[in-house]
Amino acid sequence: MTDASTPPNKLKRLWLTETIRLREEHTGPLEDSEANRRVRAAGGDFTERLHARALILAERDGQLRALGHWIQGARLALLAMLLLAIVSGAGLAVAALGDGSRPVNVFWALGSLLGLNLIMLLSWLLGLLFAGGGGALGRLWLWLSEKFARDAQAAQLAPALMIVLQRQRLSRWALGMLTNGFWLVTLSSALLTLLLMLATRRFGFVWESTILGGQTFTALTQAIGALPALFGFSLPDAELISASGNSELISESARQIWAGWLVGVVLVYGIIPRLLLILGCAWRWFSGCKNLGLDTGLPAYSLLRERLQPSSERIGINDAAPEQLHQNHAGNALNTSDEAIVLAIELDSRRQWPPSRLPKGVVDAGMIDTREQRHRLLEQLSRFPPARLAIACDPRRSPDRGSLALIGELSRSAGATRIWLLQPPAGEALDSDRLSDWHSALDKLQLPHADSAPLKWLETGHD
């Protein structure tokens, strides 16, 4: 399953990027200021930045997890279709030979074993030429994959995958491998069941016809069996074919010749063509995957170019408000410096900042009040993440969504973060309910907090 710790391969990166594009087309622009800032700090060409932005947003909003669920559902769908193919193949063999109480009509048996396969093969070839080659089995697999995924965030995954694959016309080869693989398993199951029944029961073989004569049957039988005979399978002679049209032959050699002819025809005209088609589809698939890429000329991607790869850096970009807000969450940066930083957010102007006697080596990042200050600080932290970050907050203010979002975003730009809930000025009481709201909100963010200054921790990294 795909998760945040497993870097997606090329196809999955393209898939996630197209999924995010489709999602934004349906629901409007996403809140992506933090993602864009991280992408700009990481660098790379425009395509790499698009992939990185999509991965950040997909991990934040659940599409990355949904991709793992969809892949798991696709595997379950394949397993269900594999079981269906095995059962269907066994059923074809049983229907072709019967229970042994009556002689087997060789051409009726041949039609039972290969007739539906031939019809579906012709249907797939026509679809390959005129409709993209998906077929009913391909649509069934996509439908089952979505049902087994059971994730509301997976809605755009299947359409996005088809868009990615259709740019190199790879969908026809992917679904071609699926369709031909299904029939390969079906025919292999039929052949194994056929061999098992021939090995454990005695069957007699005849041919019957009202309008066709013996010479026609002889020519048709030998024409069909000529190619399998090149691989060593038995071929009935004219005398045996003529005799089988009059009555069931009781000689063991006659039964074995007809059984060998039937097995050879199923193998050569059923299984081998499907195997060759799978190999051909696989070759086209792997060669086409090398040329997969994004169409960066699409309007949705063109609009992102200046935000992800600006011609000049700007501060204070105003993005459109999203229709749906995402849940705030904290985190930590993996690659940090040895720096320790303390800062305050939205303090009362009567409060003194910075605190006196800051330990040596601890940097004061000031008081964050405006949007411009916030963007400037986050840009700096994204380039030089500190090892330790202390954020001072005034618990007399309510822990609103904007403050918590900023705290969570700051924590994701540092190795470790602690929240300092400042004591009220002398003579002023602190609302216990509001303090409880702060504790609850910070606990949800999983950030440690205290009402005393974490100065020793900032200086040494421990208490």
C-alpha cells in the first residue's frame, strides 16, 4: 500500500498530480500556501514542483491514503476475477465432456471450449481498433476496484488514472493485459479440468450432422488439427473420422487420438494466442510507460506556474479561500539546523517582548501579528528549519482556527516545538474555561505546552 513513508514511483506521481487537478476542477482551488512555499524552497523544474505540490496536498487531504486503498481494492478485484476465471474454465470443460454417460460430439465440445473465447477475442480486437480496447472486463475491474476501495477520497482516482494512461494510449494495453489474462486463466483452467476428466473417465467421441457429409467433416477436422499436429498432438486420419461418424468407437487408441486432438486444439488455438497477446500488450505497456509525462500546457497547470516557479519572489500572496477547510495538524521537520528560536503570536501591545535574559544562542524571531510577517517568517523557516522552536501565546485570547493553523504550520518547520502559555499581567485573572480550550486544542495538535518559559530546553534541548 502507498503511504507517506513510501515515495511514489513515476506512474503514481503522475496519477496523484492528475487527481489533485481533477479535484480542484470540481471543488475549486485548494488552500495551498504552505505546500507552495515548501515546493519553492525545495526547488526543481516546473514538472517536479507540480508533483511535489500534489504529493503534499494528497498527503494532507487524504488522497495518498485513498490511493493505497484503491490499489488494495484493485488487487481484490483481480483476485475476484481470477476466481471467476478458474470456476468458469472448469465449467466450460464439464459442459464440453458431460458426465461420460453419452459419447462426446467433438465439434460440440470444441465449440463449448473455444466458441465464447473466439467471440470475445474478436470483440476485444474490434474494440482495440475503434474504442480503445477496454471492453466489459476492463470496466468490470475498474468498477470493482472502486467498490473495494471504500474511500470517499478515491472518487477522482480512476478518471485520473485513465487520463494519465490515455496520453500514451496505454489504457488499451493495460486493460488488454487484464482481458487476455482473464481468458488465459479461464482456458488454462478448462484445459486442466479437461485433462483431469480424460484421465479419470472413459469418453467416446463421435461427430454428428444432418446437412454436412463425411468428406466435409474429414477435411475440416484435419485442417483444424494440422497446426497442433506440428507440436506433436495426434491427428485423426480419414478412416477414423469416417468411422466416428457412424457410431462411437470402443478402441482405446481411437479415444486417445480424439482426446489428443481436442487437447491440442484448445492449447494451440486458445491458450497460446492469449499468451502471445498478453506478452504483446506488456511490451507496449512498458515501452509506453517510459514516455509518460504531464501535459503542463493545461490551463490548471499554467495558472500554477507563477506560484510554484515565480519570476520574482513575492510576499503576501492572497489566495482564493477554499470551499472546504482542512483539519489543522502539527508535525516536525526532518532536516534541521542547530538553531533555537523563540517567537510570539498575537500578543497584547502592553506585553513586553522579547523576554529578558534570553539564553545565549537562542534567537528571537519577534512578534507575529500581520500576514506579511507570517509569510516572511515561514519562508525563512522553510529554508533554515530550527532544531527547537518555542511559541508564546496569550491564553486570554480564544484559540481561534487561524492561530491554531499558524501554530501547526510553524511546528512543521522545526525539529521540535513547545507552546508557552504566558501568565496574565499582575492583578488580572485568567479565564479557566478559555485556558481549558487552549489545552484541549494543543492536545489535539499533540504539542507540549506549559505556563513557564522553556528557556533551558531552548538552550540545551532538554529540561
